[in-house]
Amino acid sequence: MRKFRLKLIDNLIPMFRRRLSDVDALPQLALLGLLSGLFTGGVILLFRFAIEWPLQYFLPGHDSEAFENLGWVTRGLLPLLGAIALGLFLHRLAVPDRKVGVVHVMERLNYHQGYISIRSAIVQFIVGVGTVVTGQSAGREGPAVHLGAAFSSLMGQWMRLPNNSIRTLVACGCAAAISASFNTPIAGVIFAMEVVMMEYTIAGFTPIILSSVSAAVVTQAAYGSEPSFSVPALTMNSLMEIPWILAIAIVIGVAAAAFIQLLAFCGRYHHKPVLLRLIVAGLLMVPFAILVPEVMGIGYDTVNGTINNELPFWLLLGVGVAKLVITAVTIGLGMPSGVIGPTLFIGATLGGAMGLIGANFAPDLASSVGFYAMLGMGAMMGAVLQAPLAALMALLELTRNSHIILPAMLIITTSSLIASEVFGQKSVFLTVLKSQGLSYQNSPIIQALRRVSVGAIMERSILRTDRRLSYKQARDILKSEPKWLVVEGNHGPTSILPSVDLARYLDDFPTPQAPESEDEGSTDTLIDLMEIPANRKDVAPVQYQATLEEALNEFDSTLAEALYVQRHVAPTIQRVYGVVLKSDIENYYQYRKK
């Protein structure tokens, strides 16, 4: 019985992998999405506990965000010493191991098919906790996205899934991380597809939705069902507020453009030693920590105070501008902080300040300060990330109020247009990638090719054979009716040829000796498959997990006429599963496009 179960598992796993090679493997992807969400939800719980437990123990009143209650000397020294410690830690790592955050996830997706290492996840966990605990102007959502993507990718790598499935798992991890961080499952789905993947697919929605929902269930079991912010009932009092909302959109759009530009400017020093850059960032943080301690840490206590109209105008304006400047400068210099949380902080405080101005000039018309603070949050998030739909969904889930949709759509789209069209700014993540000399290819053709593995289109009717065959061996090979013959060399396959060419040659084969003669196996009766007339094609290897995009790149780099699809089944053994022609990829894409 036990042998039967093991044999069944051995048969099911390859079948599962093979089904995932195609873009239409919805049931299999749904199962993976569910597992990704549960796994990511647990990781995010551990990450939040690692941040909150030391802060509750260290900060006054056991409040994990009460940096303002520390003495001014402690406030000044904490981020400086933390920056030095983080700099020393990163200085000891190789340059590729220092890369963290959403930008790193996008880089791995674009250049490495979503493969993220366990080393990268560990580094992100350490520096993500370190930046918040030491009072840097930081967010936890960016590191959470990296962690969710990394552990989902590692799950796919451990299961040896095709690369197109690993890309989907990375998106599932990103969605689950946002969902678990804010308790906003819809926003998590849209964020993964609009910001990270930059594509919307029907097949992609189902696993990502399941991942986002399951992660939300995990965190709600630990933290309850309430959203991250305490939001009172909000509504727009009058349509006469629309001109003022547009004015706020302009202000937020300018602020978002300034944030991205300042971050990109400081990012030009990325070639300097990381220890030096982080020490400079720590020194710059000192006066801000002493004079405006609200900028330290995540700052969601300040956001809640803004939403509930508990802070005066000049404080809101001051902390909003200070948060913008110090966050952009320190992240640009290399501080491994998250950028999503600070954008919400900046948007809330600037939006709240503008709300107080509106209430001062038109008290009978103006809505609550919290209303404008929430609109500012959505507008800043949408403009900085260039993700208006993700920002809108986040705002809707955080407020749980459909009345905010109309003004939210107006302010988010306007501020995003101001940042992108007036000031020419792209998403902050694409800007950072560009500063590193990298790009992000998201054309429809590339996206379509990345969604399918070579295993979905390869020709499986193949037979591996030696270069020289006897007449009888050649006849025996043709009995199995393979489409292609893979000719073996000293170091693996060297060429392929259609089996019909061998059959045609055998029909005209000169047989001076009868096939039954004793000399049938002698050298003068051997057939050399590299010499007979045939439509042979030079070949190069491609891994079974590869996507069609990787296969095309392999064609370009090797100038091969065909690729043989292989997989490691043992340390020194490669098994060939099929062959792929360039025309197969082109025909598949043309068929799908129709």
C-alpha cells in the first residue's frame, strides 16, 4: 500500500508540473495561490511581531509608535546608531545581496523569472525590522512585499515548478503581503497586478485573489478584522468642494513629483560605499528626529491623529514636508526602508492640512479633516506608485465607505496625471530601477510569452539516438514513429532531424549484404545520421522550467535552429523531454492572439 501511494505521488507531481506549463492551468494555480497566501500571512505575522515586540518593550507606555515620548538625546542617537549598524551589516554583504524591497522583486521578475533566494529574504527581514526599530523614516509594507514574494518564490522553486508558475506565485506573495499589512485584500490584488506585474490576466486573477484573501484571514485571526487606520464615517458635504479637491490634487501631484525627483537625485550616489551613504543618512535623520519626531518609524499614530482631526495645521504641514524630504533622501542614499507607508503618511498630513485651510475659508461647505486626509493618502499613493486603481481600492477598503469613491477617483487620477504628465515622473519603483541601469519590459508580447512555459508547446514525440546506427537499429527506431530524432554527441545532443528523412533514406538504402547477414553490424553497413540527406537542425539546451521568453532569448544568444528541453533528474543526469522550434513559439503566440 505504501509503495502504491509513493508511486501515485511520483506520477501526480510531474503531471501537476506539466499542467502548470500552460497558461490555462487555473485549478493548479488556484491551489498554489491559496498555499502562497497562507504561507505569506504567517511570514508577515512573524515580521510584524519582530517589529512590534521590541518597540513595545523599549518605547514609553508600551506603545510601538511612541517615538515622540523619548528624550531628545535618545531620539537623536537612535537613528544614527541604527544607520551605522545597518551600514556595517550591509557593508559585509556582496552588492547583489544588499538589494531589497519592491524594486528588487521587480528586478527578479524581469531578469530572473521571479527566482528569489532565501539569503535575500533573510537580509530583507533583518533590515526591514532594523529600519523601523531604530526609528528611521520607514514603512513595513515594502519589506513585507519582498518577504511575501520571496517565500512564495521559494515554495515554487522547492516544488520545481515551471518559471511561468513561479512568476504567478511572486504576484500572489505580493498581493498577500499588502493584504496582510493593511487588511485590504482587494487592494493587494490590484497592487500586485498594477504595480509589480504591470498586467491584468483572467488566469492571474484567481490565484492572486485566493492568496490575498487567505493572507487576510491569517492576519485577521491574530489582529482582528479592523483596518490599519481608525477611520470615522466620511462623506463629501457638497459638490461645491470639487474645485478645492482639484486644488489638493495639484498640491499632492507636485509633492509626489518632488518626492520621486529627490529620491532619484540622491540615488545618483549609489556607487559610493554603502557604509558611508548610510552614515550620512543617519546624520541627516538626527535633526529631524529631534525637532520633528513624528517622522520616526512607521508613523501610523500620526496618520490616525490626522484622520480624527487631533493635530494643528502647522504641525501637519511641517511633518508632511519633513517626512517627504527625509524619506526621499535617506531611501535615495540606500537606507533599506519601505516607501509605501511614508507615502500614506505624507498624503494624509498634507491632505489634512489642506482640509483645515478649506474649513477655515468655507466652514459651512467643507467636509471633515479626516475626509481630506484620506483623499490625500489615496492621491499620494496613486501618484508616487503611478497606480491609481490600487490606491482607489485601498482607500475604499480602509474607509469602508462607498461615498468616498467619486471624490477619490477625481483626486487620485488628477494627482497621478500631474506627476506623470506635467512633471514627467514615472512610478518610484521604475525610477529606482532606471537609476540602477535596469529597465522593466512589460510589452504585451513579452507578457504573453512569460505566461507560458516551453513544456506547454514542445514536441514530445522524440527519440534520442546515437549518431551511427545499423540498418536494423534504424528500422527499429522508426517503428515507434517519433517525429524528431535527437542525435547524441560526446557531450549531449548535437542535432535533430525529422524521422521521415531517415525513413526516406532507408527506402533507398543500398544493401550489399542482406539484413540477416552476420556483417549487419559492421562499420560498412552503419548509417551516419550526420551524413545522410536530411533537414538537420543545430540545437541548444533550454531548461524545462523556462518560459517562451527565455526560449526566444536562448535562440538569439546561441543562434541555434532548435532547442531541446531538458531537466536535471540527478546531479550528472539530464533528461530530454522534447524539442522546440522558433516557429512553434511564433505559431503559439499568433494562435493565442486570435
